[in-house]
Amino acid sequence: MAGKQTAMLKGTLDLLVLRTLELTPLHGVAIADRIKQVTGGTFDVGPGSLFPALYRLEQEGWVRGAWGESREGRRTRTYTLTAAGRRQLTAERKQWARIVEAVGQVIDLA
């Protein structure tokens, strides 16, 4: 089933972006590419979803964006996870674990 796209559950994109930025600062397209790579193509985040999410995360203080230049000489905005973003990621991981456990209990009903 690898490579088959799936609709993303509401709120999942924030978790995926925060987790991706936990590893290293990245620009928007690199964030989308990394999410697609790690999920085996299950989630292919388009700019119409990603950039509003990055704007929202920046407004919340969970990521910080800074303008710079790519190796190719293009202007890019690179995003870094903040301390508040790390705390939010921890909270979202706990919430996601509760969701996974609850859904698993329903699915495993005999």
C-alpha cells in the first residue's frame, strides 16, 4: 500500500510539521518533501495546506521563520522549532498516542 495517498486527519499536519522541524530547520518545500518521504507517499502536503499551517504555527510561537538564500541562489524562508514548539510537540505526541490507543481498542473489538 506504500505510495497510496490518504486524507490527513484534522490537526495531524501540525504534528507532522513540528516533528519534522524537531530534527533540523527546513524551508517549506523541504518540509513537504520530508513528510512525503517519511510516510512513503501516504501524505503529500501541498502548498495550499502547508504554508497556512506554517503561518499559524509561527503565530503561535511554535516555529520561527527567517529569510535566507538557498544554494541555488533563491530566496527561501527557513523554519526552526522553538522551545514552545518542542513543548507543543510533546503535548501533541501524548494526544496522538491516546487517539491511537482508543481507535485501536475499537478496531480490536471482537
